[in-house]
Amino acid sequence: MKSKSDLEKLLEEANNQILELNEKQNKELHIMSSLREELLEYEKEANKLNGELARDRSELELAKEESSKLRSKLESNSKEIEELLNEINCLEAVSYTHLTLPTICSV
């Protein structure tokens, strides 16, 4: 049988171990709390970035639509310019003499 002092020592050791475990648990809880806070900050940042990404995608789609409209307009304008150039090339030159001769003769 163990003496009272041996039992007191065992009890003290057990209490010390309990205190150490409590300290360790408190440190781990503090670390977990810090990690949760950090995780929340990362989630906020991720949500913010997702919102920006969605806006950027939307703007990109609008830009693509505008670009497509401008390409169509450019093609249309190019065709009109080509038609006008063809009309200009089909015009025959009129001599200055033919324009002024009737005026000179009537003098």
C-alpha cells in the first residue's frame, strides 16, 4: 500500500498534467480561433474577388457585343466605300473644252 505522501505526489503530478493539458488545450483553442478569423477574411476576399470577376465577365460580354456591332458596321461601311469607289471609277472625265466651248461660241 502506498503512503499518504506517495498518493499526494501522484495527485500533484496528475493535477500538474491536467494543468498542462488545459494550457495546451487553451493554446490550441486560441490557434483555432485565429485560424477561423483568418479563414473568414479569406472568404470575404474570395467573395469580393468573385464579385469583381462576375462584373468583369459581364463587362467583357458587353465589350464583345459592342465589338461585334462595330465589326458589322465596319464591314457595311467598307462595302459602301467600295461601291462609291466603283461609282467614281465608272465616271467619265469631261473635258474642259466641252464645258466652256458653248460659252465662248455664244460670245
